[in-house]
Amino acid sequence: GENVEQHPSTLSVQEGDSAVIKCTYSDSASNYFPWYKQELGKRPQLIIDIRSNVGEKKDQRIAVTLNKTAKHFSLHITETQPEDSAVYFCAASIAEAGSYQLTFGKGTKLSVIP
Amino acid sequence: DADVTQTPRNRITKTGKRIMLECSQTKGHDRMYWYRQDPGLGLRLIYYSFDVKDINKGEISDGYSVSRQAQAKFSLSLESAIPNQTALYFCATSPSGYNQPQHFGDGTRLSIL
């Protein structure tokens, strides 16, 4: 099955700096890559996703890049703010007939220091 | 707002007890999922269902069973709970079709003594 590795497991940045979280996946057939943000005690919330026919996607201060050849994708957060502090999870899935499963990375705890 | 609701939010029980966690949704989605979250391990899929007549095992289904009572309801059961099933459990839903985002409930924190 699919295996998703996520790095780093913890990340501390100064407010206003950028943060980058990287994930690699094992199955070249994976074609959907969402990112979730989970604040302490809350549910995971989808913040951005990318599909395999796209190399980059942006939404305000958040961007995701995908390199299918190298089988890795990254989350970029610019101008970080204290409210960006949370655990971030990447995931990958293979969409094929009769099957659809998300495999998650183990998460990155991001701390933004004011 | 359309949402995914899990009950109970917290549960403490003893080893060997049967437990049912319930999930209902008003999003009108066909697909429903149960995940388990442990510190440092991310989210792992237990079972998923694409419609009322379709139930599939996920990565860690041993020790769990599910029931899809209706399009909007998906229950997770632990037939005989054991301490290593102590975890945070999430239900999620998604629309049909390829590459659709999943929407999570607030979770059930389960402690087995």
C-alpha cells in the first residue's frame, strides 16, 4: 500500500517568517494530495489540496507544490502568524475504480513564535 | 450549516466492554470513514463505506466493526474493548467521485481502563 513520510515532525518559526513542510509518497499512482490543519483539541480541517495534473497551487499565504517525478509535495506558509500554530498533516490517495483511501503522514507540529 | 456529528465526545470504559461510537452527517455525502488518531502516528483508516451496501476494511480494522444504518449514519463498534484501543476517533465524510476532500467530525476521545 501507499506510504507517506512527513518532515519535520516539529517546526518552530518566528512570526513573519516562512514555514515549509515536506512529504514523500511511495506509490506513483497516487494522484490527490490534500493538506489538513488540526488546532489543539479540534477536528482536522482541509486547508489546500492539489491534484496530479497541477504542479503548484496557491491560496493567499498558503501554497502547495508537487513533484511527481520525485514523488514529493510540500506545503509553504508565508508571513506566518501565531494562529498558524497547529499540527499539519499531508495525505495521498489513489483514485481508482471502486477504491479511494487517504494515507496520512504522521504530522508536523508548527509553532509560530510571536 | 451542514456538519458531521459524533457521539459521544468523550467516553471512559473498562476492558472487555462493548462500545459503540456514532456518526451522523447532514452534508448529503455518500462516503463515510472512521479513523483513529494516536499521538505521533497521524490518522489511520479503520473502515470506510461508499454507500449503505458497501463496507470496506481499512488499514487497522482488527478489533473493530461498523454498521452503515443509513446514508447519513455510520457507527463504529468495539466488541470487546482493550486498553490499546484508547485513542481519539474521527468520523469523516466525502462526496462521491474521484479526489473529493474529506470533512471530519469533532472526534470521540475514548479511554479504556
